[in-house]
Amino acid sequence: MVDDTEAMITSILILLSPVFFALPVSFAWRWWVGIEPEHEHYREKVRRVLDAGMPLARYRGELDAEARKVHLSSDRQSRIESDLLNRLRIQHFLLFPSLILWPFVGIFAAIITIPMMPLLRLLEWILIDKKVLATVAKIIQRYTRWEIIGIPKLHDGKKQLGKALESIHRMPTTVFLGLFAYLIVSYFPTSSFYVLLLSAGVYIILVSAISVIRAATESSLTFADPTNRRIIPMDSYVDEKLGPWVGVGLLFLLSRQLMYGSKIRTGELLLDPVPFSISVLVVLYTATIIGITVEVIFFRNRGESVKKDFQRQMIDVFNPDLYLFNRDLGILRLVPITTLNDWVESDEDFEKAFKKS
């Protein structure tokens, strides 16, 4: 009984170790972004632009001039802007140890990533070339009676931060889906090896599909819900729907596996709670490395093409207008600028767009 209690406490501490690591990392991140008075000064200038609902590209020259006044480097600008636009939270910092442990889990990530590349191309062909994703968008629009419009993303024109960090911001839902799949598959009456193999297969499909969807929707396309007074960017729609369910599901499955693991797990390697807890962390960090690798490679090589193809399909069906959603002296306005077609044809150039507005 004592051994069982010790094993349970040890396994819980192992599972909580990413949280213990995430707290100091979050403080280190805040320091790395910038905490000096000049950093806060520039942060406030950027926040004013964002609070007005204006994309940074509209005031890029003024922001750069402000940065020169307080002697900020371009790198520091990118950190501050990225922190305001894509704020990292505790779920992101849970994944940061993967950047340290990648030499250890990298071999597993490579084994899984290599067969994922042809699957990515296959899913791109199905979802984009065969217009399956566009059909799904039409079904959602018809069912919900939402409007599809364009609103330029506020991060248009921001200084670029490292691709790996941008990918980490998008990763939590995808990574936790992989962990979710592993916890469900671990119920299967099969060996530990086949549990890991099947989990890898499920995760390959999940991360490939979500990467293609994110690349396609990483644009100005937005759902407008007048009935419930909501504006939902397409690229956040999937996370908004999946996030809460994945979070609650993970807590339930982890607690159940710890309490009744020896009765419901069949693989000898994962029967004991301590090895099982270690396997959970290995899966978590391996999934993170895989997700980052796929997103960086896929977004760099195919992201822009996929985005433009999907935008063109939406334009052909809905011919949406482009709006600015801004705030001036407490008044919120949707300001029509041009059509989304003209916006895309102008290579999303604000000077051309505002000349037409």
C-alpha cells in the first residue's frame, strides 16, 4: 500500500513538473520581451494602435520612428509586438521544455515527421484543391446564417519573430489533441508498442489536417454573427471549438488513468504509474517538436499558396467585402474599405486599399 501511494505521489509530481518549470520560464519570457521604461513606452504606443483596431502596417513608419527615439532595436520591437499580438500563456510555457529536450525526443519526432510530409500534401489536395474546406465553410455559413467578410489581421506589418516561437503560439490545441489521442488509445487492450504506434498515427492525421486548415485560414477571412454580435476570425474558429473540450478531456483522462491505470492499461511498460507519467511527458514534448517542425516547413513552403487558393475560393462563392473594425473615442465602427477580391489583387497593400476607401 505504501509503495502504491509513493508511486502515485511520484507520478503526480512528474506530471506537474512542466508547471513548475513553466512559472519561472514565464517570468524569464517577460524579462526577455522587455521590462525597462523605454520598452514599456514602446509597448504603450503599439497598444494604442491595436486598441484602435488598426493593423500595425498602417502605422509602421510612426512606430519605427518612436522606436528610434528610445533606441530600441528591431529585434526588441518584434518581441514587444509579438507579445502584445500573440500573448503566451501558461499552456504555451508548458511546451517550452521541448526546445531544451529536442536532442532526446528529436529522433522520435523525426521518425514520425518523415511519413507526415506526403500526408500533408494529400490533405492539401483534398481540402484545398478539391475544395472540401470551402464546402465545409459554406455548410457552416448556411447552418449558422453568419456572414463571411474580410477584416485585416492586426499583426499585418508587425516585425517578424522566430518561426519556432510563432509556431509554439499556435501549438497548444494541436499538441494536447495528440496527448488526448494517446490517453484514449492507451485504453486499448494491446501492447505498449502498439499503443505508441497507433497514437503516432492518429497524431499524424490530426496535426496534418489542422496545419492545412490553419494555413488556409491565416488570412483576413472572418465570420460575422450579427445575431449574437460576434466577429470570429476563421483561423481561431477551430481552437475556439476544440480548446475547452480538449482541456476538460485531458484532465478527466489523466486523473482516471492515474486512479485506475493498473486496471485499464494492458501494456507492461505503461502498467506502473511512474513509467506512464514519464511516457505522457515524452508524448507531450515529442508532439510539440513534431508540430513545430511541420508548421515551420509547411507554412514556409506551402502556407502562402494555400492561403491564397482558399481566399480565392471564398471570393468566388461569397464575394465578401473588406472592413476595418476600429474604435475612435469610444465609438466602434465597421468601416468598409474595398472588396476582398481587390484586397487580394493588390497583394494586401494598405496604401492601395485606403486610396479606394
